[in-house]
Amino acid sequence: MENAIIIGGGIGGLTTGALLSKHGYKVIVLEAGGEVGGCDEKFFKYLFSFPVGATFGMGFEEEGIHNKILRYLGINVNIFPLSEAIRITGFSAPLSIFQNRTNHLK
């Protein structure tokens, strides 16, 4: 059995580790932060939390990359897409990020 060490527990590191594991590698993932997620994290400012990851809520559509990888790994999850991926409140009007580009631009 081959060994692999993955530096970083972000989406790329976790995906690489899962794929290598599927192909027989013994995998160790090292993460410096307090939680896995890499750039798919959040930061807090006063009473608000803000997502900062490039992958938040995207890629889980039928032919999306995350969905394809999950199927390849034989992982079945129930995915319920949200039309509104994020809503930030506390301003004069809420700021929303929609999965559908047309809705987002409106």
C-alpha cells in the first residue's frame, strides 16, 4: 500500500485524499487551521458571518464537479439546491447571492 500526505484540508486537499484513498493509498491530511475547509471558510465581523470560499454552494448541480466526484467515489447524498445561496442582512436591504446568474444580476 502506498502512502500519501496531503498538505491542506481545503476542498482540493480533501478531494485529492478521497480519490487517492479510493485507489488504495493510505492518506493523511494535515491542516494548519482549526477546521477543514481551506478557502471555503467564513470570517466574522461584529454580529455578521461572511462566507469567503470560491466553492460555496456551487458544483452540486447534476453535472457539477462536486456531484460528479461524489458519484465517482460511490457517495450518495441528498442534495437540495437553494435558489438563494447566501443572504447577508444588517444593511438597509439584504444582500443576496443567487445560484442562478440571471436572478443574481437582478
